[in-house]
Amino acid sequence: MRQEPPNASRLRLSVIGKLTRFSRSPVTRLLRTLRVDKLFPFVIDKYYAELAFQREWTPLFLKKKDKVLEYWKRFRYLNEIIQICKITDASSVLDVGCGISGVLNFLPGKRYGIDPLAEEYLKFYQYPADLNIRKGFGEAIPFPNETFDVVLSSHMLDHTTDPSMTLDEISRVLKPTGHFVLVVEIFPSQAERDLAHPHSLTRDDVYKLLSGRFENIFERTSPWMLVSSYVKGSTKLAGEQLIMVLTKSDKRH
Ligand SMILES: C[S@@+](CC[C@H](N)C(=O)[O-])C[C@H]1O[C@@H](n2cnc3c(N)ncnc32)[C@H](O)[C@@H]1O
């Protein structure tokens, strides 16, 4: 197993944790407006925005879990995914970059989640007792080889520092007969985004990343909007997302 990437020291996360406690404050809004994240990336790194978002969104998620489930069924083919991957109470399932309100909440099985921010999330949110959540990076998944029947990655790949390394790690921890479920926003062309999203992947970028690692057995394209926007009743679409179910490829590059 690889060591965790060096870009997320405890120190930086604790600074971010303190800052985001004031996420709605005028000070934070001013920092964002001044684009301080660009000027001082050592203080406000890519986790800053994510933590602020999750802190703000979680109370609404807790009230509207049924709408989040509806979103997963309507836009992310949850029923089809469960059927294709044959996910049952006996399945071992890992969500990489699980966040708080992710798909793990709506699946059967022995459920594990990793997220670089897990320890920060745990400071303001208590996961359901039967979810096993721990700190971890996609680039260094803290589990032995061939552990899981299903590995999921939902709107995580474009957050990672290294998507290729992350896919290698997902392949490593997936059982030979396992399934990988990828949900990722796709763009018509590459564009600069923000610190939380170091990558903007086109459909072809995704295919190239998967090639040699996984075989595609199910693919849908679906309108993309933030789950939080959907829950609030918005109908404004913000782009496209790709939903794929894949198996491990025999070919390694
Ligand atoms: C947009 S949220 C998605 C959360 C969840 N998967 C969902 O669908 O609701 C992205 C998550 O990816 C996590 N993340 C960022 N970099 C990561 C990395 N290198 N490895 C794994 N997760 C990462 C973030 O901390 C955040 O919780």
C-alpha cells in the first residue's frame, strides 16, 4: 500500500477547519472574492471549499435524504447499478471520496468509505453506526489487495491530485470479479476550474484513463446539477455527468 500523498498535512487541515467554521462570514466571502486561495495556496488549499460546502449542506441532507435518493435513482441509475453489481447485504462495498451524503447511505452490504476529509467531517457529523468511515486518499487506498466486491467513485476523480494513480488503487483493492462504479462530471473541453477540482475531464479523457485498467459494461450520460440544488427544487442543469459500471481489465499497460 502506498503512503498518503504529502499534500494534506494535519496542520493545513486544522487551519482550514478553523477557517471554514466561519464559512458564511463576511470575512470568508471577502477572502473568496479576493481569490486568496490563488494567492496563498499554502493556507487555503483544495480542501477548503469542499469542507465549507459539506458543512453547509449536511443539515439539509439530513432533512431531505429521500430527495437525495430520488436524485440517485433518477440521474445516476442507482437501481440499475445495484442490479448489475448484484449488491446485497453480503457484498463488501467501498466508496472512495465518500463525502457525507454519498451513495453509501443508500446501499446494502458491508459499507466502507474513505475520504481525505473524514476526520474533519467527523467533527460536525456522526455517520450511521453501520458505515465504516476513515481518512484515506484515492491515491493510497488503506485496504489490502482484492478486498471489495464493489468500489464506487462519485464526483471524486476530478478532485484527486492524480486520477491515474487513483484508478490503479481502485483496481488493486477490487476483487477480480468485482465491479467499479464511476460517476464523473464531463466537459466539452478542458477548462480551468477551482482548487477543489484540479481536473476537468472530457469524455475521451475518461475513456483514456480507464483504458487498459477496466472494461465498460454499462454507460449512461445524464444531466448534471448539484444534488443540493436538486433537493432545493432547482431545475437548472449545469452540465453532464457520466455514469459507468466497469469490470477489471485483464490487460495491464
Ligand atoms: C464532490 S464531493 C463527492 C462526495 C460523494 N462521493 C458524493 O457523491 O456525494 C468530493 C469528495 O472527494 C473528496 N476527495 C478530494 N480529494 C480526494 C482524493 N485525493 N481521494 C479521495 N477523495 C478525495 C473530497 O474530500 C470530497 O469529500
